[in-house]
Amino acid sequence: MSLIAGAAVADVNTVDGFKLQLADGSWLLVRPSGTEPKMRVYAEAGDEDRVAALLDAGHDLVAPLIDDK
């Protein structure tokens, strides 16, 4: 079972990047920008602390893919 910020991944949607729907009802979306050479990370949850934890987890997911040169 995969965990993101302590919650199980319930579903994955890859239509526009990848959106991880979590068992606690929150979600994390990681997608490339359509106009800039950037990855964008979005999250939604019931409170700001949970959103912050999800955004941190999203950063940790994409950081190894980003070339900082």
C-alpha cells in the first residue's frame, strides 16, 4: 500500500499529470506547467496543516526529477 503524508492512496488519475486521491478524502495533484518549464503541485484537504503536509510530500515526490543546473 502506498502512503502519502500518512494516508493511503485510494485512487490515481493520470488525465492531467497525476492526481492521488487519498483515503482520508484529501488529494494531491502533480502536473507539468503548460507554459513554463515547471512542475506544479496542488493539494486539497480539510485544514491548512494537512494541505501543508501534502504539499511537502508532493515536493518530495518531484524533487528527484528536477534538474537544478
